[in-house]
Amino acid sequence: MIGLWYIGSSVLCGKFSAKVPACAYLQTVSSNFRQTVKVINIILTILFFTNAFGQEIPKKDGCIEIKKVNHYFLHNKSGDQTKRTTNKSNRPYLISYLDTLGNLIEKVGYGKHHNTDLRILDFVEQNKFENGKLISTVKYNTDYDKNINADYKTIYFYNNSNQLIKEKELYFKTDSLFMEFNFEYDSNGNKTKTIFNPTYYYQRVFDNQSQIQSLKQIYDNKLRWEWTYTYTDTTRIGEFKTFYNDGKDYTKKEVRTYRNKKLIEVEEKYTSQEGLSSKTVLHYDKLGLIVRIDYFQAFSNNRTYKLQAFTEIKTKFCRQLTQELIEKINDTIYDE
């Protein structure tokens, strides 16, 4: 009805609007109407884009920003890998924010697995620190209808030596317990036990130099698997064995190679049988920051490795980096 009135007033007055008082009045009203319509359209546009292309989340900006983008090589119709990679300008990515001390205060994932629209959030994790100690974590997740909800909250507990001794993960809405972990330490401060319940835990043994010697999984009070470690000047060699009593041998070896105290390669392959072998290669810039991670696979112990995927990393920072900060940034980048 308002639209018809506006059109009718324009037709009736036409070019005589300046000479006819009634038309001058109508022209003023029409001008105000046009301005109102513009404001309404702007508001509707803002609401539409806010709802369609992103979710509002509590944001914590850090001094250090790390962006990780994963890429993989495409395959043809026959299933053979090609030299073509995924679109570099439209890949889901992860941003981590660290404070000036190198504490990870927030992680945000953009683009979901079946919807790579980078304006859509995948998940958010926010950490709270007090006096340098992590005291709580809140995890947010999203659905494909662009709704974001806090799902879990983790509370951290420390002893008088500031050692983490317990984690309690709670359902965010009800504060009821979801999972709980307890930790034990040796006299040198090494974490020797991760306890899920009295009969299910991980047991670690360290030498006098705090180098890990073995890692065992105990389930139902029985040894299920074990890693044992030996060292050279530039490598850590791990041997993995299982004790499932199923008649199968899952023995494999992991070799971590270091250069100038930096991890540059991780290789893992089965030694008891033919299987999938993997190799990860880390690349650093002049500052010593990880800038790229390559992932190789070989489908037989006798075949050469083939590059399957890679991660590109860009780090921004607002202050000069110390060696301690660089190590914390790299630990955040490669947290496996």
C-alpha cells in the first residue's frame, strides 16, 4: 500500500511538483520514505550476512598468530594421484592465538569438512590462564546450520609444585562429568602416569637425563602395548610391540631425527609385516619457526615414499621472539 502511494504521488505531481504546494509536501514525504527504505535495506543486509556467513564468538586476540592450511594432492578417476593440489585460495584453515608468554589462548577452525566456505566456523577452543598456569578450557562446536554452542569445559588442578595433577572435562550446560584424568610425576618432574581409571593408565619411565625410556598402556591391569626408546646424537628410535595375545605381530619402528636440536623428520614403518609406512618432514625458516610440514606415505616397506599432503604455516608476531617463544610456537604448530 505504501509502495502504491509512493508511485501514485510521483505520477500525479510529475514535473509540476515545485509549483504545487500539495506536491511539494508529497515530495518531502517521498524523500523521507526513500531514506527510510535505504536504512531498512542496510539493516536487513547486515542481518542476512551475519546469519549466513559466520557465527558470533567471543574473540581473544593474541600477540602471536599462527595460521595452518592443509593441502593434499588430487586423484584422477582411476584413483591415481596426480600432481594437482587442492585450491590454495579456498582451503579450511586453523588459526592459533598465543599471548606474549607463548601460552595458547585460542584456536579457531574455519571451514567444515563438507562445507569449505571459509566464512563458516568449524570449532573454537579458548583457554584461560592465571599466573602462567592453564586453569580452564571451553570448547565450542558448530553445525551445518551455522549454530555455535559450548559443548565442554575442562578444569585443571595443580599441586604445590605447580604440576598438573588432574583434568576434569565437564558437559558445559550441566557441569556434569564427561571425563577425568589424573597424573603422577617422578622426582625430576617427569610425568610418569596418565590415569583414566585404577585399571587403565599409561606408564612412562625416564632416565636420569629425563629422556623417556618406555611408554606402556595398561588396560584392565594387563599390559596391552609398549614403546621402548634408544638414542643417538641425532635420533630417537622407538620400538612398538603389542601384547594382545591374538596371534598377530604389530611390531613397528619410529625414528625421530634432529638437527641442531630441531626435529626435522619422523618416520614410522612396520617391521614385522608389509604395511603402510609414513614419513613427516618439517621445514624451518631463518628464525627457526616451522613454515611447512610434508607428509609422505609408502604402501610397502620396499617402495619409495610419495608426497601425499602438506601443511603451510604462517606466523605473525607483535614482539621480538626469544628462543623460548620460538620453541613454544613450534610446539603449538607440531603438537603430535
